[in-house]
Amino acid sequence: MMSERKPSLEVTEISVDEVGTEVTQLLNQGARMMYASGVDMGVPGIRIDYYFTFDEEVPGRNLALRTFINRKKPIIESVTPITTQADWAEREMIEFLGVQVKNHPDPRHLWLPLNWEDMYSSSHPQGDNQSERINTSPPAHPPHDNIFSKHLSVVPYGPYHPALIESNYLKMSVEDEVVREVDLKLGFNHRSVIKLMERRDYYKDLFLAERICGFCNVHHSLNFAQAVEEIGDITVPKKALYTRTLLGEMERMKSHILAIGLMGDLTGFRTMLMHAIRIREDILDSLEIMSGQRISHGIITFGGIRNDVTPVHTDVILSKLNNLKKEVPEYFEQCLANDVFTGRLHKTGILTQEVAKKIGAVGPIARGSGLRVDIRKNLPYAAYEDVDWDMVTESGGDCFARMQVRMREVLMSLHICEQCCDVIRSAPSELITQVNELPCGEGFSRTEPPRGELLYHVASNGTNTPDFVRLRVPTFPNVRIMLNLIRGSAIGDVPVIIGSVDPCFSCTDRVTTVNQNPVSGGRGS
């Protein structure tokens, strides 16, 4: 059974004038800034939370600096000049909540076109308020792409590109073969997930969270469930904890193997991708055995799991794992034996340990630069504290090191999965703890999906609908780092750098709301 649960998020309320000073002090104490979010609380004002962790100093300690600003004049001083880890989070608040972040070095919109206010100015015909019909007439001014213009050669990459299925728009200013400047446009795949979560009950939200990402759906549903379980002080049975761990590691393997195969495809070796897809079949079969589904599983619920994993199931899964133990090392050896492939990755997209720590890298990006950042070790959840495994790191800091981290993590995941199957076979049959009404409170949860640290912040007002939900996906900080790696590189190395970061833009493009009456009450995202 789980040990005694302690509050996972310390909250310190400060005045808006103290934000810069407090952030500086926390960073000097060894804290890492994870995210900043805003919630429109109505009459009390707009609440701003800056999330910090002390993983290297005090593992498991999470702290939020909380301040309130006036809704009619929402002004706050930027902390981006203090730490670049706040950059995109503050730009998100500017765009979604209308907060004026003073002295932000780059306050452009990330999602909406830069001139979206002009597109729908007073000269634009208004919609029919009585019928609530959407205004479909042309905008007053044509939009532009919110990305720089340079006199050098400009090379677009996206928004729909055959080398990357997901929609994103990179624009690079190139001199000869060197990328001098690069910028990114998001917002092609928004789905308003956060606002939908605040209008549906917790059980519907659990399935909604699972659909944020097809590659990390287990971790999204697990993270949301853990945040709610913290609010309700819910203890999860042993069998459910190990099943959750097994699901998470299966998901890690299928994501990493595909990322390695895609790296081969990006460098001209499509056979590597085909082999990766073939090898993943045993993993998808194992997931289907546990949940009945290959992609979105729906097995995790509040207090445990929905479906029993029987000894027969574990026997089949172990046979699949035995196949993987033979095929995966052979596949990795074939990849590493290709001098052309490895030559494209060596010394490309170098991220030093010092810079990785300073700008907040997470996941294989951080561990490929030698940072020991892994929530499974820093803040163990599910059954990670009870199984035998080691954190994987590499010191190279280049694309090759990041690929090596993924390869070694796949082998480590196989070791974890075998241990989980052995425990599940003999564990007590209890699958779920009964969940009653949730009290008022806040839950904060962090997990380690394949791409890195994922966090959820959920607040309950005592009803069956969350008061608010905020989340930060690993691609959000990592894709900003990706732009730094591309800048100064050869244009031919851009696909390799993108592949080494393994971004997920579907996770990142999750919500856009435009409040046409900012004075009225309600919560914005």
C-alpha cells in the first residue's frame, strides 16, 4: 500500500511587488522553475502561480509562489529577465488572459496571429448576438505568421511537412548553409482541453486527459488521477500501483522505439523506421491484453484501475517481453553500426549540462546532457520506489547522446516491466479504492512520460466538476530549447535536431480561449 501521503505542493502567497525578489531567492537556493500559470478567479482578481521544484536539493519538494493582480488592470513585472524558464509561460498568460507582463523581452503571441486584434477590429462586421451565429465574414486585415522577416534567405518548415506529421511552423533565416535565426509558430491544433475539463465531471475529464496525446495518454490520465487522489486522500491498492507502472513503462518503450526509428527516417534510412514499427507490435499487443485497446486504454481510474490483470495475462506479457529482450538490443546494434547514421548525430545540437540546467530542460534532453532529472527517482510515484532500476544519463549533450538515453531507457523499462509482472501475478486481487465525494482543496502531480516531466494542478470546489485544471507538458519547455539548438546549426541538421528533441505539438496545442468581455467574471485559460 502507499505510504502516508504528504501535500505535494507548498503554496506561498506574496504581493505582486515581491515576485521578482522571491523568484531570485528561490533560484539562488537551487530551485528550478517548472511553469507559471494564471487563473481568472473573478472578483478576487487574476491569480498567478509560479511553480518551483527542489529536486536536486530536496527531492520531492514542490513550491508555488502565488500572487493576485487586478482584473481591470492586470499588470505584473516579467521574471523572464531573471530566468528564461518563465519565457513562454508568461507569453501564454499574455495571450490567454490578457495579462500585461511588463518588460518581457519578447511578448509576441505564440498561438494567435500577431495582429489578431486588428483582424477583428471595430470595422469588422459583428455577429448576430440573438441567434449566436458565428461571424464568417472576412477579417478586416489579413493575418501574418507572427514570425520574423529577415533580408537573408528565409526557409519555411511546415506548418504541414512530410517529415513531421504534427502541425508546426518553423521559419529560419539562413546565411549560406547556417541558420542565423529561427522562430516557431504554434496554434494549429488547439482543442480547448483545459476549458472542457472545467465544465465536465472528474470521470469524463479522466478520459479527456487521456486524449491530449496519443503517445503519452497513460501518463496524462495517471497524472490527473494522482492529482485528484491527493485531494481526496485516496490510497491506491498495490496491484493497481504496479499495473500503472507497467502501463507507463510500456508506453515509454513504444514511444522511444518509434522516436529512434523516426530519427533513422529523418536521416534517410526508412528501413530503421519500418523495423521500429515491427518491434513495437509486441508492446501494443501487451497493452491490448491489459486494457483491450492498443492506443487509448481507459484502464486508469481514481483509486486504482478498471480491469484486472490476471496471471494468464502476465504470462503472455512476459512472453512478449522475452521477444523484445532479443529483438531490441539487436535493433539498437544495427542502428549504432551504421556510421553514416551515427555520424549525422555526433556533435550535432550540443546542449551543455550548465545550459540545460539553466534553461530548464527535462526528460531525455536533460539526461542526455548529464542532468539527473527524472521524476520517477526525484519524486517516486506508482511503484517506482519499490522496483529495482537506475536513472539513465549521458554526458555528450548532442543528438547522439539523446538517442543513447532513449535506447538505454528502453532496456531499463524491460527490466522494470518484468518485475511488475512478477508482483502483479501474486498481488492481492484488490484493484480499486472506493471514491466518495471530493473535499475542497488542490492537488498537484508530476510524472515522467517518455518526453519528460509532466505536471497537473487541479483544484476542487467540493462539486463533481473541477474548479480549475492547469497542466504543463514536457514539450513546452523542450521545444523552446530546440530553437536554441537549431540557431547556429547547419540547415541540413535541422531535421536531426528536431528528431532528437522528439517534440509533441498535440500535447502543447491544447487550449485557446478568447474572452470578448474581459471585465465579466469567469475563468480563462
